[in-house]
Amino acid sequence: MIWFANDVVHFHQHEPCVYCIYCIPSHIGITGNEKADQAAKSALNLPNITSYPLPYSDIISSIKKHLFTRWQHLWHNSTSNKLHNIYPTLPINSNYPKAQLTRQEQTLYNRLRIGHTYLTHSYFLKDEDPPICVPCNSLLTVEHILISCIDFDIIRQNFYTASNLRDLFHNIHPKRIIFFCTRHWPY
Ligand SMILES: [Zn+2]
């Protein structure tokens, strides 16, 4: 109410006016509204209910809500999905607008989020063994390089500090992650 009053005063600051603010009671306790509520509830007990066609637009929000619930259920069970670890709850939104990234940067950022890059997954195409990070003697994955590789420990700190992928993709600006990759990692 205070915000609204200030806004009105600001809007009309050059045109002095007199404003009256009324408190309007809710419908509870008003005889006509109480009767209308009772009539609506009693209609539920009628033996024959007449059907009336409704515009399809009335049901769109219900369909959207139903589909979103089903999507969340499917997503909740997709625990092997790498993106699920980062975004356990839908929708999959970054805290940062995509408009801040070029098309090429968006592509790289999305590849990092799903954990698939040429460096880490080209062995499928070449029919080779999965790549190994020699200094760490562990599988070379996107998560390993972005979070835990000892070879990049000091360099990473120049761009960001994150304890896991969820922390990284929720709290670090995409540009910082992309700069780290494009300058120091042949992704
Ligand atoms: Zn390593």
C-alpha cells in the first residue's frame, strides 16, 4: 500500500491532487456472496449436470501443469543423466542470461554442462580406450578438469573456485568457465 501511494504521488508530482484510500472488505460475511457460494456448492449434488462447451484456452494451464509434473517425475528418475546432477529440479535454467554468450560460447557451455566434449569422448569415434589424465592417473572427464585435476589447480583459481559441478554451474558466471577452457584446455 505504501509503495502504491508513493508511486501515485511520484507520478502526479506536478499535478497536485487529493487521493482517498478506502479499505475494501473481502467477500466473507457479505450476504449476497455467501448465498452465491452456497448455491455453487449445492449445485455439485444435482443428479443431472448439464455440460457446456468451454474454450480450449481454459484448459491450457492445466495441461501445462500436468505435463510439467510428468516431466519432473521422469527427470527425477533420470539419475544417470549427467545434467541431472547439476539441475536435480526442473526447469534447467542458468542464473545468467544466454544473451551474454556468443553462439560459439553457448555451444561450449552446453557441452560442458552435459559432460561431453571432443577431448573426453572422441575415443568412441576412434574405437580407443577412454583417455586418462596422466598426472592424476584417473579418467579424463569434464568434471575432472573443471573441478579436481591437480594439474589445473592453480590456473583454475584465477578464473573460479567451485567444489563440484552443481556449485560451478549455479554460482560461477559462464564467461569465467569459458575463459578457463578456451585459454588453458584443448576441449
Ligand atoms: Zn588430472
